[in-house]
Amino acid sequence: MSDIVVKKCGRYDIDEIRVKMEQGFDLLGGIGKFINKGETVLIKPNSLTAGGAATGVNTHPVFLQAAIQVIKKQAGRVLVGDSPGGPGSFTAACKSNGMGKVIKEEGAEAVDLSGEEHEIFSQEKLIYKSFKVDKLIGQVDRIVNLPKIKTHTLMIMTMAVKNMFGIIPGMKKMEYHMKAGHDRMLFAKVLVDLYSARPPEISIMDGIRAMQGNGPGSEGEMVDFGVILMGADAFALDAAAATMAGIDPYSIYTNEVCRKYILKRADIEYSIRGDRIDGVLRKLKLPAADLKSRVPAFVYKAVKGLATTKPYFVKEKCTGCLICVRHCPVTALRYEGKAKGIKCDYDRCIRCFVCHELCPEKAITVKNPPLGFLFKAGVKK
């Protein structure tokens, strides 16, 4: 049974967060259990876009700064790296999302995980036997994962397991979306294979503010959640966070894959240490309803026009940046100028919602279709 530390924390105050993290390490057996003195540590934040702290899309810079302060007392060298799914590099995004400033102040190093020179091997092999990632993944001694609590239009929630998708080089992510197509469970298996190939030594989850609704991009709604979670087992961490949010933990596809294929239908078990949380901490609103993975193929084909969640494009907000067009894994989008905006071939669209996730202008929205109430997300048992 995994130990999960829960510490209440209601604001992004550097001193308070640092103390809570230090207390969390103590409850888990001490930081030396996860990092040996003098080792090289890679901190993997959630860095989806170049947006600042106010957007709530990324790991908060103050949360990252507190983590660096705690970890550098034990580590010999601290790297902070990611490979965003959107345009540009992590180091470029750091210049505007607030992370670059705190990385520099704390004497850490910002690095791009953009290469494919190192091969890591899945322990589960549900879909993939191995993945090509940046050579730094093979060179660092330890990885510390810094996910956020966010809802996700494709995967219901995106937290500790999903955050490790960021070690896949940017545009390479499109190949895995193409492989999965409409099948959320298939994509979850890819994520679980990747996680098992290089699990972080510990995950420290930013739940001080959480995202609900049509996350994880700019259309999501930020709400106060007031908690930090820590643990070595990312599946247990995700299950605990979902439960605190009033969401069935097995409606999150990676957790369901874990239960079905790794635990052989046994539940994810964990023990809470730290602050006591009785019942639901705060019930988060779910993303728009999902259909494809919940009904037989013949039913889906018959009603998909009325019951399929899909991206909608608001031409009045579109600036023609073409980020969505360039990152669509199945080339279902085209830009027809300012007057018409983005047009989508919905027959080709696989509903991966990468376009919605990456749009910086909130020009892509997700709505529940007329029959969407029949297939609400988060009710799978």
C-alpha cells in the first residue's frame, strides 16, 4: 500500500509551501529516501504553454521555486525541464511563464527535453515496448514530478501519470495521439507504458488552485482547492486527488488501465498521511461529455452527430496564429482567412482536443452536444 501525504495549503506563499513540502518528505521517510546527497535531479513541471501564473495552466512558479529550494539542499545539481506539446521550447516558454525567473534565482538550470537520443523501456508493454526521449532522461539520477490538478477534455483529469507525457519530444506527441485516435483507453495504455518506462522517484502535486471544466487549456476554470499531495506512486496520487475532487478515480483512464491490466482488477490502495481530509474537499466540474469510448461502435456511428463532444471554433476570437492547424495530428483543420476562421473536417477529427488545449486565445471551445447528457464523463465504474 502506498503512502500519500496530504498537506493543506491555501495560497502560493513560498515559505508556507516550502515548509509543507519539507513536512511531506519527513512523513514519507525523509528526502534521503528519494534523493541521495549530491545527485543530479531533474524537476519535471507541468509546462503546457508560455502563459503566466494567472492562467493556471502550468505548475505555479512559486510552487516550482519552493520545490527547487527543498531539493537543492540534498541534490548536487538541479535541472528543470519539459517538452511542451505546443509551439516553442520549454526554455523559451520560461521567459514569459514565470518559471525562468525562479529557476535563475535558485541557481538551477532550465533544459529542453527535445531530443530522441535515449531509449527507455516499458515495464508493462501494453502497447509500446520502448520510447525515444532526450538523453538527459538517461543521465539524471532522479526525477521529481510536479503535476497540477486539472480536468482534461480527453483524459477526464491530467495529473501525475499524464504529466510524464512531457518527456516525449514536442511534435513526437502527435504520433501517439494518431495511434490512439478516438480510443481514450488506448491512449491511456500509451501513457501507462511511458510512465512505467521511467517513473519519477516522487510526485509533488500542485493542488493549491485546481482547474475544472474544459481543461487543461485556457478554457478551463480555476478554483481554490487548497492542498499539496506527495507520493512515490503516481497512480495512488491521482486516485487520491480525484477522490478529493468528488470524481470517480477509475473514470480517469490511466487509473482504469492500472486497475485492469497491472493490478488485475484490484483497486489502487493507498494510506493518507498528514492532514485529514473528510469526504470531498471540493467537487470539480467535469469536462464536456465523452461518447466514443463508452458505447458500442454501431451506437456511436448512429448518434455521433448529436452525442459526440467536439471542438468548436470561434472565428471572432481567432487571430490566425495557426497553432491548432500545425499541431492537429490528423490534419483535420484548415484556416480560411479572417472572415471564415478555422474549418474542421469532423469526419477526420479524432477528438484528441490538442487544438483546444493549445489555443492561446480561447478561440476553441468544447460544448456538450444535445444528447451529451446520456454519456457524462466521470461516471464509469
